[in-house]
Amino acid sequence: MSLSYGFAKAKITGAPVLKSKPFGNETQYHLHVPLDVGGAAWDVAVNVGTDDSDDLLQYKLVFDFQHPLIQTLAGAPAGRNDLTDKNALPALDFMRSDLLSGTGRWRLSDPMDGSMEAEPVASMNRLLQQAAQNSWDVYVFGRFYTEGDGIHDTHMNQGSTGQHFAHRVGNDHNDHNDVWQDGAVLIATSGERWAGYFAAFENQLVPTDALGNPTADSKPVGELQ
């Protein structure tokens, strides 16, 4: 069984808050966003960067996102939508679908210093606040919290190196690599116009095998468009 994965179709109910979290020898930063998910209060942790200059976050912030997926999402019910063990859209896989086609190159985040001015923090903060003010529908993909209501891992969830991330057959007890479990944030800004936020870390390698682990000939995801 894979980790619990899916998306929430929701409304933002308050201002994003930047929080830091130690992770090994680095500090990762997230914008925590309060959501109304089918009448329940959720917390969502959107990855926006790290202070590790050797493994910076890479991101795509697309204000003209176009893909047939948006029609599927627009028709989805508000609330929690579980996609665990699904192997096709609307579950997300950056490598096994054309989701990122036409979204441009990956951009490196600024090294995080805890300020709201670093990118992509500043741009995402503005977008999320606009979504709250205009009551836009927000679609957050990632892994569901194991305790409480929320979503994290809003980034590519495959291709990571190191024993901690290695996905082994029959072992689903750690935050492992997997396929069709990538995270993202999509926002319906007006009618047919959508924005999309996609992220991955520099040291994540692709292509990946059937378990989501890097293959012997994998390269950093940033080398691919």
C-alpha cells in the first residue's frame, strides 16, 4: 500500500504563514495555508525552499497553465479527493504524464533566509492571498497528514537519493519515493485561466524506475525541461 495521497479542492481562509523545519543538515521552508476543505479546517504546507545551497528547490510558477486536467479538476467535488494507488491522471506524475509540457524551464529558488521577500515565497504569497481575497478554488496535491487534517509533500515525490527515501517493495513506513504521487498547487484564477506551482529539489534524479527510485542513468531533474 502506498502512502495516503490525493488532493483537496478548497477555499483559502486566511493569510499564508512562512515556517521553517529542520531536516538533516538543512532547514526547509513552507508556506502554511489554512483551507476550508468541505467544511473542515485544514493546514497545508507548501514547499517554497531551503537554506541548503547544494540542494535548492527548483520551481515552475505558471500563470497560464493549460492542460486537459483542469477540466477534470473543475468537475471534482469540493473536499478531500483520495488518489492513493491511482496510476493515471488526475493523480500527478511529472515523468509519466505530459503535465509539465509547455510550462517552461525550472527556476532555482533563492537560498532561504526566513524572509518573505525570497523567491518563490514572495510570488506564492501574493498568489495565495489573491486566491483568498477572490474566493478562488484551490487544488493542493500531496500526501495527507497522518495526524490531523492537512497536506504536505507538495513537490515531486520521486527520484530522491539516499537510504531514507529509497522505496523498497513492501515497505511503506517512510517518506519514500513513489510514482503517481507528485505534489503541486493549482488555482482557478478566473474561468478557463489557471495558475500552477510545481517544485522539485536539485538532487532529485530522473528518470525513475517503477518504484520511483532513480535509475542508473538518471540525471538531475533541472536538466530536463
